[in-house]
Amino acid sequence: MKRTTCVVLALVAAVAFLAPAQASAEVEASKEMLHGTWTGKVTIDEAALKADDKFKEIPAEQADLVLGLLKQQFSKMKMDMTFNADGTASAEIEGPGIPAKDRKKEGTWEVVKTDGDSITVKITSKDEADKEGPKDMVFKCLDEKTMTMGLPGKAGAQMPKGIEFKFTKK
């Protein structure tokens, strides 16, 4: 029995040593990577949300209720975005509290900066009623077909950490 265990351990070690190591290829964000249509849904990382300073301000007896409401509302949100090679963009947003007139947007986009797997994009709406002006959106590319974006709040305020859109490329 002892000899069998040694043989098995030796085989496992040999396979591990000889097997090609899988390199963790870091994705380099680029303008070209964004070209195309992306579909996003909101995800909530409970641990990250509960660790956020804004969430910690909520009284403990209300935290679970607020978490439940966030999950309920954000699970209904969806966003499709298209980044065209000519610099034009469009988006369609669905979710509670978003009026029909605000669901479809068109405009232009340009890359402000890239930093490894992150890319900052300035979106300028064609809607003249858009009083906030151009918005910078920061995407983190997980791979060529998956990226995330934190939820921007009103007038540039950031939502708590742990709430983000996860996009997949069509």
C-alpha cells in the first residue's frame, strides 16, 4: 500500500511538472477591442458591497433590506451598447425608473486612455437635452469578449463598489 501511494504521488508530480503551464494572459484593452455590440447586465458582489464605505453608513438593521432591494431592482437592468469603428455609438437601456424617452441614446465615442486591461471612453450624447455633457466610462476588459463597468451615479457620483455591469460581446 505504501509503495502504491509513492508511485501515485510520483506520477502526479511528473504530470504536473511535464504538463504545459497555462500562462495567465493579461488582456490589453484597445480601441479595436471595443468595436461591436455589447450586452450588459448588472451584477452584485455582496462582499464588496458590504465592505464599501457608503454601504457601511446604512444602519445594520436596514442593510439586508437595502441589499434585497438593490438586487431586486438591478436584476431588471440591461444595457446594449454598440461602438462603431467610425466613432459613433448607440445604447439601449432597460430597467425600472428609466423613462421610455431616455432608453435609447446615440452619440460619439473616443478613447481617453488605456491602462493595461482598463480603458476609459468619453461618450458624447447627440441629445441636446443632455445637461450633464460628455461622460467618461471606465471599462475593465476580462478577455476579448467580456468586460465590466462600475455603475456611474447621477452627476458623476459613483455607486458603491460591488455593483457593476458585466458586458459580453455579441
